[in-house]
Amino acid sequence: MGAGVVEATGASKERTIGRKTVIGPRLHRGCFPASTGAMIRLDNISKQNGHQILFIDASMGLQKGEKAGLVGPNGAGKTTLFRMIAGQEQPDDGQVTIDPGMTIGYFSQDVGEMSGMSAVAAVMDGVGPVSELAVEIARLEAAMADPDQADNMDALVERYGEVQGRFEELDGYALDARAREVLAGLSFSQERMDGDVGLLSGGWKMRVALARILLMRPDGMLLDEPSNHLDLESLIWLEDFLKKYDGALLMTSHDREFMNRIVGKVIEIDGGTLITYSGNFDFYEQQRALGEKQRQAQFERQQAMLAKEMKFIERFKARASHAAQVQSRVKKLDKIEKVEPPRRRQSVMFEFRTPPRSGEDVVSFRNVHKGYGSQSIYSGLDLRLRRLERWCVLGANGAGKSTLLKLVAGATEPDEGSVAIGASVKMGYFAQHSMDLLDGDDTVFESLDHSFPQAGTGALKSLAGCFGFSGDDVEKPCRVLSGGEKARLVMAKMLFDPPNFLVLDEPTNHLDMATKEMLVAALAQFEGTMLFVSHDRHFLAALSNRVLELTPEGVHQYGGGYTEYVASTGQEAPGLHPG
């Protein structure tokens, strides 16, 4: 279900891991000195998947109360590391050590199948006997309300009393309330909490799986991209929850701000090793860049020295009078430990071509009314977007953020009033369904070529490279692309022949941090108008110069960007105040 708990029990048994035999409790792989204080420790682990070597003699430790971010490029082995700590995979060599009796909750992106119970029951499921009793109570209540079960009523009532009594002993009603509190924090309405979890979309099922782990409050949490699929309000709630969590936390996230505010150290997977940095994500990046600069300088100094020595050897190797000196220098070079140059992270920047200039008025809303059924979304909305303005739209789930963008893009019509697009406006609209419009049989290159047949192979391969498709990646069929790869391809197609008005609905969903940074840098140079929805606070702060706030009380406009909005309102999202 994308979430699970494993527990290190006290029962000892012998296990062989790789070439090492260790004795210890279940999940307690090897021993480490008590002085380390680490609840979770990896010692000299090696792991290979097929022909790919993921780890070579890699080590790390995580203590109670520590919150660490796990980083590394796609395919580096982050999920494999989680699975080894959770006991779902074994290292080929080395030791994974978990404190005896320690419970670990593991949230992954693979939620599995869920149906036949309410979201609340699904969250409580797996917390122990309480969850089983809750399911039985619900079953008995349904049976007692069933006329066909009238003959069994005495037995049902008796059993209901027994189960309810045991449920109360285990503080089950408090657990139900806590489950609802967690779900509410993740933006579930009461109706959605009590509805069949099987009818939820993939993104909402992810939230149910995440809520299970949070409700369990295990000693250690492994969270693989918990910030995916969350709106801004849920993200801020989760951030606050994790700050207060007192266990050991190891997580990945593509959200820079989220990572910065939670973690106190960063563990990087780099070329099969694990390197630990103290500090948050920004500090890790600074330290990594400084380390690379120092290694590069050291490498260049050694190369210069080697070149000088080799020049001497080449010049005098044929002279008998210098034979001893030449031999001495050859021996010296043989003993020198060669400095390796730093591994360069490939990053390609996308540069906008200058879009055609639009008129000064880009979009005008006049007395717009829009609703769905009995629910009114907009009632008499007046709004004007002018050239070079960059509007971010804030509002809770159901406030009408995507509806506003659809009205602008012509994907839906107002019930009353008008939405007028200005003169010479060339719009680019990115919506989540845009990714479904890719032809699965096309390769990445063919998809770009069909959109821009006049562009030429070199220009399109360069474009693909900017959006993370290098080498053979351009030959991948669209049907096998991940969500992030599809988003990058759609973005590349939209931005190559640049519009002068960008309408973006959650453009950073599915994107890794490097692609987000590239996109922010590119959009900062964009000479056009923007209207966008995003739950990424770094993206909001870097690109907005206007804020449209949608609240139950009405629509509010702010003249500054997101940073000014936070400063003036004291909140990071509508209705949320700093705790």
C-alpha cells in the first residue's frame, strides 16, 4: 500500500549477508559500538542491480531525533537504500544494523491496491489490533442495520459489546480522532475521509498511505518523496508535523524549501559511496560546490606537477649523466596517489528565444460567474492581467485555481460574464492532462520533430538535452516515460517556439530539483506574461510579482510577489497562520 511498518524484535537468529555471517535480531544486521548512538547504521555495504553497481563499501548512520535528506541523481539507488533499511532487500556485502525493538515506517510511491474500506479505516489499518477491531465494529454495525440479520441480532449485539469494550480499552476512539486529524491536515474533507478509499485518485491514495505512516509514529520513518501530490496547505501542515516528530527521519524530496526546513543533515549518494554533510540542503549545496572547487584546484596542481616531471624525464632519459635523476623521478611518480577530478553533474540551461510582443492588456475578466452544480466558484470576478505581470494563484483545494486557468485557456466557459484575450497574445498552456496527449508510439525525438519539422536534428537534440534527455534517452518511446519525463517533454515542446503568455498549472509536479532549477532560471529570463499555480514555494517566490488569493470570503489581489504576500499576511497559504 506504499506504506508499511517493520519491527526489529528481540529474537536473535543467524543470517548470512553477502560473505558475512552475523548474529542478531531480525533486521539487526551486524553489531556496532553502543557509543555511536545510531539507531540505523549501514557499514561498508555493497549492492549491485544487474550490471549496475549502486554501492561500494558505503556507510552512514542515523540517530534518534536526526532528520536527514537523501539526495543523488535518478537511478543512484535512493529507493534501494530505503528498501535495504526496511529489510525488503539485502546488501550483497556489508551490514545494515537496526536497533533491537525499533519500528520503522516506510512510505514509497508504490501505493498498491486499496478498496472496500473508508479512508479513515485504511489509515488505521496496520496500526495493530485496534485497526482490526475498528474494521469489525464497522462490519457489526452494518450487520445490525441489516433486516436479513434479525435472527442473529442477540449474538451480533453481544459480540458488538465485546469488541467495542476492547476497542475502548485500547483507546480506539482517540485513534480514530487522530486518524481524522492527520487526514484533515492532508486536506481530506469529512466526506472524503468516510468514502471508499478505492474510489480515490492515485494522488489521494498516496495521501492515505502517507497518513498511515504518520499515524503510526514509528521510531524511524523512511519517506520517499512525501511532498509529491500535496497542495501547498498540506505541504505546510506536513512540514510542521515532521518538525515536531522526535524519531529518526530519512527522506527524499524534490521540494527545496520543504527539505531546507526539515533536515539537519544531508546524505548524498555519489558514485557508489555515501557522503554525509551537516546542515540543510542549501548548506549541502554550498559545501559540495566548495569541495568540488578544492578538488579541481588540487587536480590541476597535480597535473601541472606531473607534466613538469614528465617533461624532465622525456628531455633527459637518453642522457647517461642524468640517468640517476631520471630514475629517481620515475619512482617518485609511481608512488604518487593520483588525484581524481571532481565528477561533474551535467546541467544544461535552456535559453528562451525572444517571444513576439503582446498588447498591454493580456487577459480581462468582466463580471465572471462560474460554478459546478450548486457550488459557486466565482461570482462577479473582475480581473485584468497586463503585459510582463507574473501572477501566482493561491487557494485551498476546491477554491477554483485550475478553473481560473481553464477559463483563461478557453478549456471551459464562464456561466456569465466574459474572459477576453488581448491583442497579439500567443498563449502556452500547461495542464496536468497535457501529458496524456503525447503519442505513446512516438519516441522523444519523434515527438519533438512532429511539433517542429523545420527545426533540424541538432536544434531538437539540444532542446531535448536541456530538458534532461541526453544520448539514447531521445529514442525512448513516450509510453515508457515516467511522469517527470513526460512533464519535461511537454514543457520542452511548449517553450521551444515561445509564447508571450504562459499559463501553467502545477508545472513543477514530477520534476526533480535540477530540472526545477533549470526551469526557474529559464522562466526568470522570460520576456512575457505568466499566470501559474504551484505548491513549490521556491518557484512561487522566484517568479511571481503579483498574487491572486482565492478564499471563501472572496478574491484578493496583491501588488507584490509571493515573498511580499507572506510578509504582509503572515501566512504562506490562504487561511494558514504560522504556528
